[in-house]
Amino acid sequence: FAAYMDEERQSAGLIVVLQDMTEQKQLEEMQKEFVANVSHELRTPITTIKSYVETLLDGEAQDPEILSNFLGVINNESDRMAGLITELLELSRIDSRQVKLKIESVNLAQLVEDSVLRHQIHAEKKSQTLLYETPDVECWIQGDPSRMEQVFRNLIINAVKYSPPEATIRVGIRVDESKRQARVYVRDNGIGIEPKERDRIFERFYRVDKARSRSMGGTGLGLSIAKEIMELHGGSIQVDSIYGKGSTFWLTFPFESRREDMEEK
Ligand code: ADP
């Protein structure tokens, strides 16, 4: 029996080692893929900028219309690269745990409403309606307001991007007292997301439709940053969607107390 136990242990040990190696290998693969993605995403705008500059240097700069047109493209592509680099640095700071939240008591309804107001302009540009649905209860969260805003902004801008003109986007809050959770939702009636894509969209650089996302200025990093920020808050991000009909993104925050509870203290 002892010998059998020994054998058992040995083989159990072997399994653990193999698992470790598989994880290590997976990590290496992911890192390689990430570097390949970064290089590709940075090279694309540079290639565009270079070809436009070369055409201008070849003499097209004489035509004022072409000149202004091309400079516009070069400007957009440069903004795109700068944005991408900012997001990459942000992810790298999160990975190396350099991002520290400035935690305070936040009035969630107020913050969400401010965020909705601030982004009205994006919806208006596409003749969309961006609505804030006022909750019945006030709710206080321990969080970093500027980081939370960053997440709301990301979801609202995505809803605008991935919905047609005239669409309606609804933003609001649900409080679940029993679970002591507050959930912020951003609901659109846009293109929706297929079930097989629903987990993948939170991965770095993952985009359902690269060409569409790129033409809308997307980098594929926004949701992965949002996920990291939610996790730093002890919360999470999920999506419900009906393909072709629309999506609802949910942000779950651990919930401190309602205003009334605070006043009783
Ligand atoms: P991107 O910069 O491409 O918008 P994100 O990380 O914000 O990157 O989103 C990843 C992908 O998830 C998008 O490219 C898009 O395919 C999909 N997606 C995000 N939000 C929505 C939405 N509201 N409706 C449909 N698809 C969405």
C-alpha cells in the first residue's frame, strides 16, 4: 500500500509540474501575441502617415485641397497612435500595480448622471438619444471617481459607436440591497454581440470586427482597461446582448450604504 501511495504521489507530482509548464507556456504565448498586436497596431498608422507624407513630398502638396485633406488624415492617424500609446502605458501601469485608486465615498447616481451629461454631445452627433434613468434610491460607493468616470465614458462611447443613428442609449443604476451591490447599466439597441464573442471582447486588442472598430477610432483596449479598473474596485463587468438587437453592459460595485443609513450613523 505504501509503495502504491508513493507511486500515487509521484504521479500526482508529475501532473502538477506539467500543469505549471502549460501555464508558463500559455503566458509566454499570450505575451508574444500581445507584442505582435502592439507592433501591428503601431505600424498601421505609421504606414498610413508615411504614404501620405511621401505623396505630398512628390509634389501633391501644390494642390491646397489635397494638402489640407492629407494633413487631416495625418493628424487623425497621429492622434490614434498617441491614444494607443496612452492606453498601452495605462495597461502596463495597471499590470505592474502602479495604479493606485484615490478612494473616497462617491454618490454613484450623481457621478453617473454627470457622466451622461458630459457625453451628450457624442450621442447628439449621431442624432442619438442618451438617457439617464434616475434611480429611486441614493447609493454610495467606495471608489475613485475619476477612474469610475473613465469606465462610464468607455461604455457610453462604445454604445454610441456600435449603435445606428437615431438609436436610444439608456444609462442607470440598480441597487441590490441583499447582495449589497450597486449595478450601473449602459443599454443600447445597436448591433449586439454574438454569444461566442461575449467573453472575448474583454481581452486586450480583441475586436469583433477589426475594420469597423478601426474606422471608428477603436483600439480594442478600452474594455480590457475597464475590466481592470472594475477589478481594482473589487467589482466586475458583464455584458448581456441579443445579436442584432443591442447590448447591455453591467458594472457591479460593492455597495457601502444608502444615504439614509449614512445619516443615521
Ligand atoms: P474598441 O476600441 O474596438 O471599441 P473595446 O475594447 O472598447 O475596443 O471593445 C472591444 C470590442 O467589443 C469592439 O471592437 C466591438 O466589437 C465590441 N463592442 C464593444 N462595445 C459594444 C457595443 N456596445 N455593442 C456592440 N459591440 C460592442
